[in-house]
Amino acid sequence: MPDVRLIQQAVRYLANRCDETISEGNHGFNKIDASFGKSLAERERWTKRQAQAALKMLKKYQEQLQAG
């Protein structure tokens, strides 16, 4: 598993740009992931399970993260 700090950084990046769009190609998390992503972004410490779930979720947003 990648460094949790990198996963947290990616989640916070998306949460700060979140417009809760329906499509995945815009900015930040889509409507389905927004609540979970924003709640993770607000936490300082994550459990291993949260980090795994975040990493799985981030796979949808690879294009946004590469562009950012």
C-alpha cells in the first residue's frame, strides 16, 4: 500500500475542489463519493481500513489527480 500521507493529500486535494458533480470528469469528488471523501479530508488520522477505502475510491479520480 502507498504511503498513507500521499493518499490523504490526494483526498484533501479533491475535497478542496469538490463541486459534487454527477460525472467523474469535472472537479473533485462526484456526488456519490463527496460525503465520504470530505469526512476523510477533515480527519487527521485514518485507520488502515479507511486508507484502503480511500485508495480504492481514488482510482476513479486518476485523471484529475494527474492534471492537478
